[in-house]
Amino acid sequence: MNIRRFAGKTPQLGERVLVDASAVVLGDVELGDDCSVWPMAVIRGDMHRIRIGARTSVQDGSVLHITHAGPFNPDGYPLIIGDDVTIGHKVLLHGCTVGSRILIGMGSIVMDGAVIEDEVILGAGSLVPANKTLRSGYLYMGSPAKEVRPLSDKERAFFPYTAANYVRLKDQYLLEEGE
């Protein structure tokens, strides 16, 4: 089964959520309404919590995990993701905070304690180091990720568009599964 209980916690799914049969969601995880989790993605809330807002899309092969509490980090870091976030293919998010209306490019890595504020584009293949904050309203790229330029109005308009596009695609998948 791909939605699994762990340590007494069962993932909680909002309304109209799609979790592909090849994806795994386990433990202390909450997915908001209209989220989609695509093939081979792993969302593992085994030693801390993961909270994902509405209309967020977790693309193929992505890994979402936490930072456990221990002697080197007494509180650990949960993974918190806002609404209308598009997480590209093969993204690694680890114990970080991601705001709302974000595009995380394919193959990017966001490390422990990092914060991505609302309305940010993180270019493909970027690395956000531990405890770094990406300010709202900018494009970031590179390894380590650096501020490139302010977002254009067209780029800001893309956030709700891409979130809605994946909601429509997810709905199509749910319809075909129900046939």
C-alpha cells in the first residue's frame, strides 16, 4: 500500500487528492485539497511532520523528508509547504519551509532549515543550502542558489496558472481511475 501508517500516524489527505500508485506517502503527513503526488515520489513523515497546502503538485521522482530532533538539532525541522506550489521532477526538499505560489525547478535541492518565502522561482538544478532564506519576489538559480532578478508580472501570473493546470490534470487522472 502506498499510503502508510508509521509510528501511530496515518497520512491525512484533503479532498480530491491524487497519490499515484507508485508514490509513497507515510507517517505524519497532511496533504491539502487538490494536491497531486506523481509517480515515484516519496513523502516520508517518519520522524517529524510534513504539511503540504492546497493545490500543490509533487512531481515524479521527488523526495520530501524532514530533519529529526536529536542532540545536534533539538527541535528538528518539519517540512512545511504552502499553497499553489509546483515541485518539479526529481526535487529534494529536506526539513525546510516553502511558502505559497512557488515554482521549484527540476532537480533542485532545498536543505534543512532553509526558507523560501512566497512567490519565488527556483531554477532547475539549484541548491539552497541549510538555513538560507530566499526572499519573496525573485528568481534564484545556481549552486548555491543566488538571487538573479525580480520576478516579472507575467512570471507572478504563472503561479496560479501552473497550480490550476496540475489540478485539472489530477482531476483527469481521478476520473479515469474511477471508470
